[in-house]
Amino acid sequence: MFTLPTYRQPDFSAPRFSAAPDVRLSPAPCDGVAPDGYHATTIYPEFFKDQGRWLLAEESRMDCVAVVRDGQVTVTEFRHLKQGDPVVCGRSEDGSEGIFVDANAFLSDAAEQRETFSFRQGRSRETAYSRDYDQLYDLLRYEREHGNILWVMGPACSFDADARHAFAQLVHNGYVHGLMAGNALATHDLEAAYLSTALGQDIYTQRSMPNGHYHHIDTINAARRCGSIPAFVQEAKLQNGIMKACVDCGIPYVLVGSIRDDGPLPGVIADVYQGQDAMRALVRKATTVICMASALHTIATGNMTPAYRVIDHVVRPTFFYSVDISEFAVNKLRDRGSLSVRTIVTNVQDFIVNVQKGLGL
């Protein structure tokens, strides 16, 4: 049975905190620019002392700045700063400057007592993942009822018939509350539903079809003619797949493009900063994030996902999974140092099918 870890809030009545000064605030000198000595936020719970009270930044992300106004902390990207915004300044994070970063927020006693030396503490293709899967099944069952599950997917997730079916089952059974991807994931999934191929190969047999190299751009062109992905799903009478399941179930999705995209599909966000804002809107709701086979989208999502959420005034952890066949890809994100990042090195198509079967769908 899954139990949500309990957050142990610092004792702010302790002398080190009660004697600490209020945090120093300096006005932003102009739009989009922080004052000298600004404090850069992290993925951990952060508290700022203002008028004698320690205030928690309830919605945060790393590499941003904190603005304190009227007893409220707002964490914002540099580009969203407005001239005159009162920005937190200080580079000490131990409370001595009115800034406290709680990096040990969700550490268990077992984690604190871990042996200094032991074998196989890294995560690789040799790691045994049976326990990880069992813990994930329990987590997803809990989050379906009490949280928000956000999936980040690369195009490899759409290249296999069983994987597409498995993810659609996750959507229809309430295990998907949001989806983020690029143009390719949606294109090849829609191509599979429209022409039964992905990049011109049969979605099941992987056999290349005559003129198959046209299929993905034919799909994009047909979708653009319809004006939107939902309209394409309806007008082309698509019967299966990831995007159809999201459209049918009203699941919000954000597709952010790249310089290499074909088309792109209607609805793909071309402006990188509009895309980042749209992604962050979904990330703000997420309590569990599962990223699969998309290194760039995974790292981007990781950079904007804090290790905690505040739900009904309760601080709880955010669970973050990175799944990829490449050890480099998963370890790139793990290097962020977040306790909430769990990595699994495996084929993502097998991973999706395993999750579906493990949940009994």
C-alpha cells in the first residue's frame, strides 16, 4: 500500500531562524533583469523571512528568482520580471540571510544512514527494476485518485502497436492527466492511426511500405487541412492511438516544436518561450512526472519541476521518473541531484506495456 512521505518542516522557533534577519529585497532595475546579488531558486522547498515570518515558495522551479510582495512569494523566470519587482537577494541558503533551502525535505532515516561504500548504487542496464515497477504501480494507483500524472513522451513511444494500445489504455483508465511531447510523437502516432505505419513502416510488422517515406508528411498535411488535431481525429475517423485517446478523454497536451520539424502539425507551438510557458502550466499541476525517450523534453521538464508540491496547505513530494534505453539520457537528468528523480534504463515501448499489464488493464 502506497503511503505519501511526510514533510518535516523546519523548526522556525529555533534560535538560528528566529534570530535571522528579514530577507533583503531589491527592485528589478528594468523588465527582464534581476538586481545584482539575486538569489537563484532550486528544486527544493525554500523559505524567505519577511516581516518576521518565514514564507514558503509554494510554486517553484530551479534557476528562477523569488519576488516577495504582500506576504506572498512568487517564483518567476527572469524574462517575466517587471521593473520594480521586489526580488530576493542573497547567496547564503542556511537562513543567515533570511533564505533557507530545505534540501533534506523528504530524506528518510534509511537514506540518511546509507553506507558510505557499497556496490551498484548507480542506475544502469544491469540494475534490477522489479521493485521499481511495483512501487510505480502503487504510486500510479494512488495518484490516479489523489494527484496529477503528467507524461513526457518521445517519438519512440509511438513506433510500436502494443505500446500505443497500452498507453491509450492508461489514458482511458485515468492514469494520464496531461501529456507533453514534440511534433514527432504526435505525427507518428497519428500516422499509425491514419495509414497504419510509423515513418512508413507497418506499425506491427515494421515492414517498409511502398512510398512510405511520404506517410508522415501526408498525415501532417491532412491534419493541417482539418485545422486541428481533434478535427483530424474526427474527420479522418481515426480508431486508435495516443492522441485519439487524449482527444476522446479531454486530456490536455502540449506539443512544442523544434527547428528540425516537418510541417508541423496544427497546434504545435513554434515559439520556444510560449512553449515553455505552456509546459510549465501543466507542470504546475503535476505531482508525478514520467518522461520517456525524449532527452531534450525530459531535461526541460526536469528544469521546471520542483521536488515538492503544496496541496491543500500540505507539502508533499513530486515524483519524477526518467525512462530511456540510454544510460546517458537518464543520468543526465539524475545529475540534477533531485531526490525525486527515479531512473529506469529500458526500452520505453516495453516499459509502457509493462505498466499497463502491471496495473491490470
